[in-house]
Amino acid sequence: MKTIGFIDYYLDEWHAEHYPKWIEQASGGTMKVAYAYGMADSPSGRTNAQWSEDKGIELLPSIAEVVDRSDYIIVLSPDHPQYHEPLAQLPLQSGKPTYIDKTFAPDRQTARRLFDLAEQHGTPLFSSSALRFAAEYAGAERAGIENIISFGPGRYDNYSIHQIEPIVSLLGPGVRRMMYTGTPHAPSWLIGFSGGRQAEIHHLGGGCPFSLTVSYTSGETNMLKADSDYFGLFAGALVRFFETGVPPVDPAETVAIIMIIEQGFKTMETPYQWVELPSE
């Protein structure tokens, strides 16, 4: 049995609640979340100690102990990426396969520092939205894509990753510019990629399912709705990463995704104007 350690801002959150079961199922019982550390207790009132007792996962007093006792590491804090860099310092120096939850980093420079630290210490590292692994998106033809229109729910700050991740997985990291085109209750962005390719993201509220419309230079158009068990597919990819140490996501794509999210906030200050994005 291989053990996994959770490192989180606080443990009473949706991902920490569900990942243990998904990982155990995806690994056929060969991997188990055994240890956990939380920097603070949840504002909900459920303490890290209560969470650990409820889940049957041993709460440890330090990140160092989690790293030392675990075969693999998951740094969570999915809605507070500003804590990923301090939480990940020891894991990324350990040489042990480490997954950092979405959203990977608050900005492009932090994302680069995290990958650089992992590379310096030979630590396999990746991060992703589970939507990347939706069967409908993963199976889409990539050659000849001219335009993508994406729809989804949630706020831009913590849910845009679920639209941007699939787009970059299809178009690659060659993002060039962005424009804010939305309204107060329906924010949206136009994203320009190399070769004149474009993508749009639209946040249309809680009742809007994740979907993509993909148009090709051939004139063909495919409408893709993420109906598959993308959380289960993600868990399978995570288990394979732990087994092999081979990240399933190119770091250049992850850095590009974080840059898009970061720059998207800035484009809201100048609607309907292209903002050129950093190339390095």
C-alpha cells in the first residue's frame, strides 16, 4: 500500500473530502490518503482534527512530517492558490511525485518558481483542472482548430480554470492577447492564440453546464458537453502520475493557463481593448 499525504490551507473543503475515495477507487486500493496537515482550521467551524477523525486520516503537526512519511504528496488549498508556494516548499524539494491542486498559482511568476524548484530537486510535479480529462474534451480533434467558445458556471477567480484548462489543452500554450467583453452578471473574455486562433470563455451562472463549441478551418463544428465522469478520469490520471512519476500536463501549458487567469483580471479595467500578454 502506497501512502499519500495531504497538505492544505484547511482540510474541511470539497476536494479534500472527495479525493481519498476517488484515489482509492482509481488505484484499486493500492494507494490511500494516510496523512494530512492543515495550516488553519476551516472558517466553517469544522476543525482539522475533526475532519481527520471523521475521515480516518492521521493528522500530523507539520508539513515536514507529512512529506517524510508519505510516498506521494498532494498540496490542496484549491480556492486559495496564494498559499501554494509556502505549502509546497518542502514537497517540491522531496523528490516525491507531487500534485498541486487547481488553481496552481496566483500569477505567472509564482507558477514558474514552483516548477523551477521542482526541477532543481528532481520532483515530478503537475497541476490541472479535472475538466482537462473529460472524455469529450480529451477525445476532441486538435488539428485545424480555428475557434473555441466555452461556457460554464462559477466565479472567474476560482472557476475560470475549468474553462481555460481545456482550451489550452486543445490549442496549446501559444496565447498572445486578451480582451474583456462581458457584463457585470455574465463576464466573458476573448483570448487570442498564435496563428490567429481564438477562444472565448463565458461565465453564465450556476445553471450553466461546462461545454465547448469547437470550430475548424475545414468548416466543421463540434459541440462538446462535459457529461463524462471527469473527476474519475482525473483520479485515474493522478494515480498513473504517482505510479510513473511522469506528469500528464506540460508545464508550459500550466504557466500559460495561470497567465491567462492573471491577465484576465487586468483586462477588466479596459473592456473591448486587446491587451498583449507577456511572451516570457
